[in-house]
Amino acid sequence: MRSSKVTHAIGMFALSLLLLVFLSPFLITILNTFKSTQEFVENPFSLPTQFNFDNYFKAIDEMSFATGFVNSLIITLVGVVIVVIFSAMTAYLFARFTWKINKVLFFVMTASMAIPFQVVMIPLVTIYGTVGFIDSRESLLFMYFGFGCSLAVFTFHGFIKGIPFALEEAASIDGSGRVRTFFQIILPLLKPVVSTITVLDVLWMWNDYLLPSLILQSPELRTLPLSTYNFFSSYSVDFTPLMAGLILTMLPVLVLYLFLQKYIIKGLAAGAVK
């Protein structure tokens, strides 16, 4: 009994140290937001001489925070809704209809998850830039749907296969059509997976920098991650307001993740088991 308690204490101590290691960059960044740029350059690991919020006010002004926030919010909300709804419908089609073409398409979508975005980004931007399909929210949303649907379909597919087909047969006997059955019976049962996909895609789309930087060129369309580039000049970087801007950018999704983190593991585990 005593040895098990000692082992448990050692394990908790090791996990606490590991947690501190993972959180240290985030904590250091927060501390540096209360410093001046000169203090940061002199010693980025020291405590600030005084805690003031000037860098946060400067970041809000320099980033055009309200415009960037609205752009990020629109793109994230619309993108997540599109991915969730259409991916769930596609997964339902793959799970309930055993056509040969469905097996081929499902395999292709699953295999596409192994292709890094960096491999296709230059040809993608070149092709769509040639036809003028660039510098708009619609273009970015279209690409988010293309890159996000594979994982969502794969996750939904595993869960839908575990839903008893008798529920759909009963609904059919009662006169429900295929579309009504999906939206009123199947989709409500997918809440754990919907929560998981929603949280993962919100974190992805809100924090994404690379794809929006390639697609959105107009300043009025910039998302919050793109707005942080305003702190970079030709010869210098305003570090401490930049860090304050990064904290402000990540704060909304951090709060969302803290409230919904239990659904991520729950939904993924449910989709994998079923």
C-alpha cells in the first residue's frame, strides 16, 4: 500500500513537471506582454517591473482588432457549419449505401488526409489565382471545406455505422423520407462527433495563418492571425504588442476549448469504437 502511494506521488510529480514544461512558453509570453520592448530584448525571462496593459490597447489599435475579429468569426462559423453538415451527409451516404463507387470515394478521401497542405498550396494558389478565384471569403471557405471534410467524413462514418438501422426502418414505416430521417433522427444522435469536429475545426480555422495569408490579400478581409503581421516592419519587430496581440487572438478559442475539451476525446473515442 505504501509503495503504491509513493509510486503515485512520483507519477504526479513527474506529470506536474511535464505540465510546467508545456505551459512555460505560454506563461512567458503572457509575462512579456506587460513589458516594454526594451525590457523584453534585455531579458525575455525576467518578471516585468510593473504590470500595465498598454501593450494590449496598442495591439487592439494596431491590429484593427474589431475588423479582424469579425472576419475570423464569420469565416470560422460559416466554415464549421459547412464542414459539419455536408460531411455528416456524405458519411451517411457512404455508411448506408454499399455502392462500389462509395467505397472508392471513401478510400480516396481517407487517403487524402496523408497529403500535407504544403505539397499542394503553390499549385492551388496558382491555379485559382489564374481564374480570379482568390482574395475573397468565399474562396477561403471553399478551400476550408475541401481540406476539412476528409477527417470529418472519416469520423462521422465510424459513428454512423454503429447506429442501428432499425431506427431508420421505423421512421420509414411512419412515412418519413430519407432527408427527414437524417436531420431528425440521425443528426441528433451524432452530437458527440459534431462537438468534436466543431471544436477541432474552430481551433484550426480561427488560428490558421498560412492558408488565409495566401488567399486574403485585402487589408479589410484579414483575420486576426493575419492582423498580427502589422507589428512587423522592414527592419524591426514590436515584440511586446505582438505578444499581446497573439494572446488576444487565441483567447476566444482557448475559452471555447476549456469549456468543450471533454467532448473532443469523447467524440473521437465514440467514433473509433462504433
